[in-house]
Amino acid sequence: MLVIRLPEELESRLEALAKRTGRTKTFYAREAIEQHLEDLEDLYLAERVAKRIRAGKEQTSSLAEVEARLGLAD
């Protein structure tokens, strides 16, 4: 279980949204946290891969190379 304190303005906005839509504040808080976590996970993964590319430990391919490999080149 997670308990968080929100700034009054954010709490008011969340309450208004919940009332307008018939959803709970918890629903929107859960959705927001889930989306933000996914974004952070993607960001950290991209940073790790970029670091590996810069270090020469990760192989890259151009779009033309990928298209040719997949038989999509013109």
C-alpha cells in the first residue's frame, strides 16, 4: 500500500477529474504512476544501450541495412 501527500492544487485537480469522469482518484494515480514508470524504464534502457554503443560494445545498423536484411529495399 502506498500513501502519498499531494499539493493542494494537484489534489483538487485530481478530485475534479475523478468527479467529472466517474473514476476514482486511485484509478488516475495508478495510471499516472504506471505510465511514468514505463517511461522511466524506457529512458534508462535507452541510456544503457547508448552507453554500450559509445563504448563499441553494441552493434548498430542503418535503416537501409535493416530494410535490405528484411527484403524491403527498393
